[in-house]
Amino acid sequence: MSKSNLFKMLALFVIASMALAACGNGAQATEPAADGPKVTSTGFECPAAEFPMEATSTELNIFVWTEYIPPDMIECFELVSGIKVNRDEYSSNEEMYAKVSAGGSNYDLVQPTDYIIALMARQSLLQELDHAKLPVMANFDPNYLDFEFDSGNKYTIPYQAGTDAIVVNTDAVETVPASWADLWNPEYAGRMVFLDDSRAVIGATLLTLGYDVNTTDPAQLEEAKNKLAELVPNVKLFDSDSPKTALIAGDVDLGITWTAEALIAQQENPAIQYVYPTEGAILWQDNWAMLTDAPHTDAAYAWLNYTMQGNIFWMMLRDFPYTNPNKAALDFAKENYADLYDAYMASPITNTPAEAVQNGHRISDVGDATPLYDDIWVEVKGQ
């Protein structure tokens, strides 16, 4: 063998050795195997799917409430499934309904609150769920299933539940309200934040008059409109995106808000309390529903099964502490995140007292009277 050929062989040997070393060291350190751990940008290690669902779709379009889905939840689903999640947000059921009913939205899943589900189903906006593709249904507490608004969970599965009640900074407010009627106290003028939620606010007003929150009586609704018109000028802010922000900042001192917004505000300032009004709080439940013309139903079923499994949905206690209908998530939190679980169970805000539930009122579809409620809201807010 000539020296020239010998040198060529030695050079090839060295190059091959370097390539093998690179494959054996650097590549493994920076590029984990396809079946290795999936880790989010925050460092959370994503669990595998407990209920694997085959999906050929590469994206999922969801239309959801603002500030309502943990980022780790979305990131884990994308990492584990390979499906890209596209998200738009809304601040009220009426906003969601208007966009979806107009057609051409291209959304797969929405998060309707109980009262608007019957209306959407009646107008063929929702498709019936295939429970054979939803083994995750076994995770839910039966107390949150089979409500009148969707008997047999034909169109929906639970997401989060809660109440609308009075929130108040007891350090700033001398006379702490005990009832919805108390909010008309002139002492509170210019100091209140209300949810931008027509059915909740009109419902609370109806309760002060001794009427049903779901009345369809035009005379009763006219009376409620006039009474609410007296109150609206005293409301500094209508905010369904983040009412807690004004409370924490001290821009307002009291008002009407949801469960988690009150709890998060209280965590920032212990003087902020949640009051269940004597006339009864508003009870509600948000749910997942699939639109009739959903373009990616396979991805939608994969999303529902993965994100609602216990070792994922526990994140709601951490990020968005409403009342959690998912028993598997609570059991997982109890075992693995005891501080979160104990705080959830100990708080009368998230763990709604039985008497508050018994005294509460659930808003439902009012059928042909819906435009009456819409007209009241437009008129009193526009005055």
C-alpha cells in the first residue's frame, strides 16, 4: 500500500470516528428521542395521553373565554399530539354566540355557559358528542353531569363551575353589602366593578324585586330595566376580562364578579371578601361543546380527552381556581399538590357552601324572551 493511500485511509478513519462521537454525545444531549420526555417552555414535563385518540388533523381551532386555559395545558397537548392549537377569545356568551351564529367561523370547540346551550342546540349550531370517543367522561363528578340545560350531556362536557356574587374590599368599604339590593346604596357610587354579563346583572336585579332570574314576563322585565337604570351610573367599570385587576389596584372597592377572580384578588389582598347575597348567588357552569361544522373533529376529541385527564386538569387549581367538576383532577392534586388542594377545599369561594348552592339560582334559556333581555342591556348601558 502506498503512503498516499495509507494517509487517505487514516484520514477517513479519523473523520468516521469524529462522526460517531458526535452521534453518541452531542446529538443526544440536544435532541431527545422522539419518544422521550415532552417539556414545556416553563419546564413542566407533560404526561402521556391516558386516552390516546387517533387524529390526522394537524390543527385545532378553539374559541374560548379570556384567561381560562393554562399555557402549559396547550403546550403539552401540542407537544404530545403534534396538533397546533389556534385560539381566539371572547368575554361573554353573547359575543361568542353572535360570531358563531353568523357562520363561517371555522372553530371546532367553544365554551358555552349553561343557559346558552339550549339556544345553540335549537339552532343546530352544536353537534351531538360521540361518548364512545370520550372515555375521559369517567373523570367527572356526577353532580356536574346531566343538568337540565343538556340532559345526558348530549352536546357538552363540563369544564369549570362557579358563582356570581358580591366582592368587597372590607378595608375600604365601611358598610359591607349583604344583598344584591344593597348595591344600590349611594355610598358605593363610582366605586364598583360589574361583570359585563347581561344575564347575571339583570338576574341579580330581578332577584332584588322578588322575581325569577329567568322570567319571561315583559312587565317584570320592564320593572327590572328601570331599577337597573338607576344603578348603572354608579358602576365605574364593566369588565368580564379581568375584573380582579381593578380590585387589586384599588381602582374600585366592590362589585359583582366570578369565583376565581374573587379568590385571586383575595390572595393579593386578604381584605377582599366574597359575599353570597341573601337573595341567592347566580350559579353557573361552563362547558366544552363541538360546533356542527367543526373542521377538525378528530383533533377536538383528542383535545378533550387529553386536557381533561386528571394529571393535566389539576392545573386549573393553580392557574384558574374556579369550582372544579373533574374528580380525577382533584384526586391528583390531593396526592401530588396538597397545598393547592387544601387551599381549594378550605376556601368558601371555590368550595361553595351547601347553603349557597341551595339558595342559588341557575340562569337558563328564556327562548323568545331573549331579545327582551338583550334590549334591556343595550338600553341601560347606553344611557
